[in-house]
Amino acid sequence: MRLTEIEEAMQAGVLGKGAEWAIAYQKRVGEFFEAENFAEIRFAHMITDAETLGASGLAFLEEMAEMPAEDRRLRTLAIVDSRGFDDRAFERLLPGKPLVGDTQRAIDALGRMGAMKAHGYFNNHSVPLPAFGESCAFSGTPTVVYANAMVGVRCNFEAGPSAIAAMLTGRVPRYGFHLDVSRRGTDYFKLEGKPSNTADWGAVGAIIGRQLASYWKVPVIDGIAERPDAISLNHLALCLASYGSHAMFHVVGVTPEARDAQDAFGDPPPEPTVVTQADIDAFHREYDGDGETLDVVALGAPQLTMPEVYTVAETLAGRPVHDRTTLLVYTPLEIKEACQRTGIAQQIEDAGGLLVHGPDFFATFAKEIRETKGWTRLMTQSVKTANITEGYGYQPVAASLADCIESAVAGRIVRTA
Amino acid sequence: MSVITGHKGIGGQVRGIALVASDNFSTRYDLDRERGIFSRRSHKLFGENYVGRVLILNAAKGGVASAWMLREMVINEKAPLALLLNDANPVMAQGAAFAELPFMHRFETDITQAIQTGDTVLVDPQAGRVTVE
């Protein structure tokens, strides 16, 4: 890789041990992907939770935070997602287990290094939105895919250590979706099905993601009958990432680099693959469990927006959640507090639901909770949650938010449509 | 003995027994990292112990979690000896570079077809070469 003067200084250790480690690490990754040079970034954003970090990741962060200030100086705006940990909720979910400490320790270590502690992702607008065409370093896959496709930001997946390296150097290796040529469409899909809720849009992302299953492929989705809202597109995006490892896609007429199919591909589009309603229905049937008793409803991934939390309360309409079912509603702390101010949180809790802030269900001890509670049947409005919790031994079903709530009230899996 | 070339990878040379499937791979979605086995029922390697094996799969999938997890697995001695994929993503490369786990991708042929479970293989990431012995 070609290095600039400042990058050479980092490599030589002149700018501190942190930058020296970071640039060497970034070069290993950059050279693996044949990057020619580095791209300076507007800011770096990192999420962290104890489960992903592990003890060794936490030790790494704390050791870095203990270095002298000149060794760990950050060279870009650095934001760490400090969603906190919901002690009160976890006292109910995993009573008597000491879980709080590790995530907070990691966030505190990054705070000591100079990172700003903010809640949530920029895709729910709680941290600054970058401008079109800027390079950034984000550790959250949902943020990366949304930023690339929906906003036109240039970024790759920059996972934990990589995001920290970007904070220390203020740059990232320029490969993948920093390059115009990589952002063009590679595979064409015509959507004949009519997704009508977040689980359907997630299913579309899962179907395409499974078929392509490559970070480097960029699906172009055309033919949508009805313009999806940002929440639906977020579910499409994070399922493309979750099932296919995708970090970039286009929806013709919706996303900014796809005014038409030719724009998305840079060439005439290839023959499309058709995604039908039958494909979407067949995907949902893989997780079939209609009529079976239900242990838990986990709403999140992405965490619920304020309008979605309102929808939960409105759909419950004062009815209690069934005794055998636990309703967990994951939302950022700010939204939870706003819902407490407006009385919506109380309505959900009076019905027996639990509003949980902090990292999502799948990222906070979902396996331990299943083992402790003896749960198997899970329902969610998020196909991503279904995908991950299946790996943790749950039998998940993804459905509309409304069906999730109806099922929580019935204590068994019901579908109204 | 046959030699398969790929792109220059990460980490040093190792020799071990292959564990192979044509499925994709995520450390978060597919593994019980405490027991060192594949825990996802729908994975072709469900129930298989991957610790100390040269793990060979198709593509990296999923999100950021693998970057921290590979190093944690190495430290806890619950890691594969090396990882070979047809198609890596940045997270897996970032994870392997952080863990210093031997890692290669982009071979001249479908690596999941060229090597069978049980084969002894010599992995040389810096030379971009895998030798089936």
C-alpha cells in the first residue's frame, strides 16, 4: 500500500504506540484485499457488547485505555454506542446473575481514550448523519449497509478492532465500497411479491442474501409495487447483511445511486431473477409454528423506533400478555425514556410487557436466558432475530408486529392475515 | 499430493486435518464456541468439533462479531487451526488479522470441492498455497 507522510510516521511509531499498532493492523487487512492506499474518514462509530467482545477483547480495550495519552490519541471523531444495560429487565430475565459489568467496562475504556459515548445508530439519527460520498468507519453491519445503500456513504464492515484502529489513525484502507467500481450492481432482482411488513421485507433480504452470499455482490432490486418506508428498508438491509454478508445494495427509484437500473449497474442490466410472493411465503414457512404455544416475543433488531413502540401499545389495547408468554420490547434508552414521559411505557408494562433498553435480545445472553427459562418457541418482527436465535437453539417465527402482539396475548402463535 | 493456489493470506504456515463443507460460515451464528462444535442445526457440520482442524467452508457470512470472537477462540484454545474460504469478507479478515489465525481466500478452484474432510493439508498463507498431502 502507498503511504502518505503521516501514515509513514504512524508506522514508524512517531505518533504513539496506538497508531503504530493500528496502521500495521490496517495494512495487513488492506493488503489482503489489495487496497492501494488509505481513505481518510469523517468519523468512526463502534458498537460494543460483552458477549461479542469476550474477556480477551475487553482486556485489549482496557490495556489500550491505560496507555499514556500520547500513545492512544484518537485522530477522528469517535463515537461508541453506549446503549447501557437494562439492570431492571435482566433482574427478571436472568435473576441473580452478574451481567452488568463487562459491557460498561468496555464503553468506559473507550471513553477514557476520548470516544464520545452516544446511544444508538445514525440510522435512527441519534448520532450525526454523514454526507453523501464521505468515507466513514462503522462497526455495526446494519449501519454499514444502510449508510452505503441509503445515504451514499462509503464504508466497509469495520468490526471491533478495525473500528478502534480507524479511530487511532483517522483513516481506513481504501478497498471494497470506498471504490466506485465496487458499488455498482452485480445481480438483478425483480420483486413480483408484495412485502407488507418488516418480516416480509426481511424475508426478501434473506432470500437474496442466501442466494448471493457474498460481501462483494451488490444486488439491485427493481419492480417494487409500493415504495417501502425507511424501517422496512432497514429490515431489508440488515437481512442482506445477516444472511448474505452484503454491505451494499440498490433499490431502483429509491436509493440514491439507482435512479434507474442502468444507473445502478453502470451498464445495461443483466437478466433479472424474479422474487415472487410464493418465495416470500415459502421462506416464512421454514419457520412455521402456527398454533403452537409461545414462550417469548422478542421485538428488536433493529431496536424499535418510537412509532413502533406506540404501535405495540395500541395493538395491545389494554389486553394482558398471556401468562406463559414473555413480551420483550427492545428500544434505545432515549426512546424508552421518552415513552416513559408520554405514558406509553406504562401501558406496555401494565399489560405485562417489558420495555428493554441496551443491546438487542440476540446480543444479550439469549442462549443463557433460553437455558434458564426453558424457552424454545420465539416470535419476532425481525427475520434477523429469527436467524440468530435459531443458532442459539430457539425455534423462531418471524411475522408482522401486529401478529407478534396478537400471539403474545393469545400465548400461542397466531396469524391474522 | 496436489497444490492449490490462492491469494496471499494472513498468518503463518500450519499443517493439519481438514474439516470441509460447502456451507457458509459465521462464528456467531453457527458455533457453540465454549464446546468447540457447530451448533446450528441446519449447518452441514452440525455437531462436528472444529477445534484444531483446518476449517474449509464457502463464504463468510454475518456481521461484526467474528472480529473479536476469533481471537477469543484462539486464546481459549477453541479455535480452528486455520480457516480457508472461497470468499472472505472484511470482518473475517479483520478477525483473522487480530487473532493471527492463518487465513486464506480466493483459490484457483472451489476449495470446498478440492479438499475432503480428513485430508492432511499444509496451509502456507504467505505463499498463497495449500498442499494436500
